[in-house]
Amino acid sequence: MPRRRLLFQVRTRWLLVGFALFFSLLLFMYLLECTPQTDGSASLPGHVAESYGKEYYQALLQEQEEHYQTRAMSLKRQIAQLKLELQEMSNKLKSVQERKSPGFNVMAHQGTKEQTPNLLEFLHSQIDKAEVGLGAKLSSEYGVVPFESFTSMKVYQLEMGLTRHPEEKPVRKDKRDELVEAIEAGLEVVNSPDEDDGQEGDDARGEKEIYNENDFVEGYYRTERDKGTQYELFYKKADQMDYKHVTLFRPFGPLMKVKSETLDVSKPIVNIIVPLSGRTEAFSQFMQNFRDVCIHQDKRIHLTVVYFGEDGLSEVRHILEGVASASDFHNYTLVSLNEEFNRGWGLEVGARAWDKGEVLMFFCDVDIYFTAEFLHSCRLNTEPGKKVFYPVVFSLYNPAIVYANQDVPPPIEQQLVHKKDAGFWRDFGFGMTCQFRTDFLAIDGFDLEVKGWGGEDVHLYRKYLHSDLVVIRTPVPGLFHLWHEKHCADELTPEQYRMCIQSKAMNEASHSHLGMLVFREEIEAHLRKQAYRTNNEAND
């Protein structure tokens, strides 16, 4: 019996082995039948052979196209899903406004308790890294990230290239939406019941005044690419002197409120300091602008003129006395220095000549034309011990070239336009600046070793960059540099002479107008040929 059982098991195993071999043989034959032939008659890519016709390749292309369309639809669905998740995350972040953390709060609904602490910690760290409340010490002027200024209708931008304009409406929808969102977020802060409106006494118990988009005056924004975008927004009622100032920051997420405050610009007196030597005709034009803006409109100005040399001094004194008597204005100081002109030394002397304590100073030149709005900007963007203002001037080109098609150039007031062929943002100039006297003295003023033209303003600018003060650098629409002919003296150092020639070239005309001057002979030759051809056709 055991022997039969053993024999049965052996036969069973051999039967299983036989089945396995049989199925292996069938599989081998199937693979041989399905393997494509690889003989030399197969057609090459790009050629039509007998085995593959035109229809084959069309079918292959259609199959590939359907594959890519399917893939594209899949990616679109994934993108839509990611957008939805991003929107949900944004809605959760906006809730943090109710969870006011010290100094900052996110603009908008309640988020999950698990996500809020870590996210807030990251957003606050981005603000701490950015140059918002405390100045970052920079090695040179090239490390500064300037602001761009804007109103509700215009953006004033430094990066122009050959196609963009110094003043233009925000064309791109994302940029319009970004600025509108910032303005509206600032209004939410200003109109918030929790905000202190700065009123005292009985007025404080009255109804809170509501601001709207028409009360937005101006704003500045800049983006640090590894941190986020900073917004400085200013609102003002037409019948009031104080401004509402709101600072927002967008750390690549929802807008966050950094601070809000009320600024009273009626208090600070601005001491305008002008160094001068000769150029009495330009000074007379400067005083016309000074009388219209400072005496008749602003009325909180002191003028300090530091005059070098004796030639022309009596005429300058006569101009000052004439304006003083005609306008009953006596807030001016004339300092006479019988020495060679030095702009840095002149501004230093003018700053130290003030003996009435703290004062806001505006370092100015005789070729500058400014508006009352600029004086407000000067006050709004300076704070003793905290920030200084370095506006970017709009420099006008040579009117003889800009208005060459007119018999005479228009009046100065009509030349003050922000157009590409009229002028440019003078982003390489640092001579016009607003700062408080204590800050100027704290950094030890100008480098008096700099002689002659240029350089002293850059040294002062670098001193502020090396300090803890915040430097506000932005184009300002109310500040113009009037064109005048430049003379680069042979006594200048090579570096000063190069800077002088560069300034002279850039001040003359726009890219297109300079091109017309370079190719003037070619253009005139073409016009002569056209006139000759027209006359011949008329005679025929």
C-alpha cells in the first residue's frame, strides 16, 4: 500500500512538470509570433515605406495629440484644485485680525488653531527681516531698494527702459488690483472703530469721521524679493491739516497691518537751505517759485541762502529784500562766505547757522522747482531719529530741443510734465534731501574733503545708509530740476569730471531726440530728395 501511494505521487509530479513545459512552449510560441520583424526592409523615420503608409503616421500623430490633450486637462484640474486650496488658506489667514498680536495684524476670518501660530510666526519674521521699522545698514547706494510712488490714477516709476513712461496708469490688471487692494485695506484700518483718531476732549467723544477712496492722497510701495511688499499710504480730508498714515506689508501672503498713525504737518517748519555762487538770474526765477509756494501757500518756511564770493552778492540781497517787502516775509537768512564755491560746505554752514533748536531741513539747489505738495511729502517722510527722505527729482531736458518745433519754449509752468521726451527721473542724483537737523549733526554732516562739483551728496547718502535710520527713496511728482547749461571745469578730478560729463549728457535730451540730432544730416538729405522729387512730378 505505501508503494502504490509513492508511485501515484511520482506520476502526479511528472504530470505537473509536463503541464508546465507545455504552457512554457505555448508562451514561447506566442512571443515569437508577436515580436515585430526587424529586417532591413523596415522604413526609416521620415520616409514612407510599403509596410507603413501615410494613414499610419496620421493615426500615430492623432494618438499623441489625444494623449497630450488628456495630460493638459489633467494639469488644468490640478491647477484649479491648487487655486481652491490656496483660496481656502487665504480665507483662514484673514481671520487673524481678531487675534491681534502686538504691533501687527492680518487683514481679514477665523483660521484653524493648528495653523495660526506657526503661520503668524513666519509672517512676523518676514516683517522683522524687511526694512520697515528699522533701517538696514547697506554698504552702498546700489543696495537700496527704492519705492515707487502712486496716486489713485498714476504710478511714478523709476525703471522705465525704452518703452515705459515716467508717469503712467497701471496697465496690468494684477498691478491695478494690487494697489486698489492696498488702498482699500488702508481705509479699513483708518475707519476701524479700534483705531485712535488722535482727537482729544469733546471731539474724541463725537462721531468718528469716515474716510473713503477720495481721501487717498499718495502712497509708496516697494518689493524685497525675498521678504515681501511694503506699502506706505497717506489719507487726508480736504478741510484738515493732519494725515492718516498706514503702513502695510504683504509677506507673500495676505496684507498685514504694521502700524497706523496721525501726522500733523502744520507744526514742522522747513528750513530750505540753498548754496549759491553767481547765477543771479536763476535765483530770481527760484524766488518767484518760492514766493508762490512757500509764502502764499505753505507759510511755514524759513529760507537760508549761503552765498560764495562778492560778485553778485548785492544783487542777491536786493532780490531777497524785494520779495520780503512785497510779501511781508522776513523768515530768511543770508550767509556770505568770501571763498570758492563748495556745495557741501555751503549746506553745512547753512545747517549750523540755525540756532533755534530742532528743525526740518530741505537741502535744495537754485535750479529746483517744487510744489506745496512736495513740502507736505517732505514732512510726512521724515522723523527725527528714525527716517530721512531722499526724493528722486524729475529732471527736465533742454527746452530748445524738446520744443524745437515751436518758435519759443512755453513758460516754465507748462514744461512741468512727466513725459518721456520732456525729462527723466534723476535716480543717480542725491543732492535733494529732507532730514532733521539733529540727524544731520549726529552723522557728522558732509565730507568736507570733497572739493568742486559732485560727490559730496553721495557721501552723505552713504552715511545715512550705514546708520540705523530708514532712508525713503522714491520718485516725487512735485519736484523738478530745471535744465541749465553745464560747464565741467578742468580742475575736477577724473571721477568728478566723468560724473559731470555723464550728468551733462543725460540732461540734454531723450533717447529719440538725441537720435534725431545724430542723424540730422541724413534726415535733411532725405527731405531734400523728397522735395526735389515732388517738384519734378509737379513740373511733369
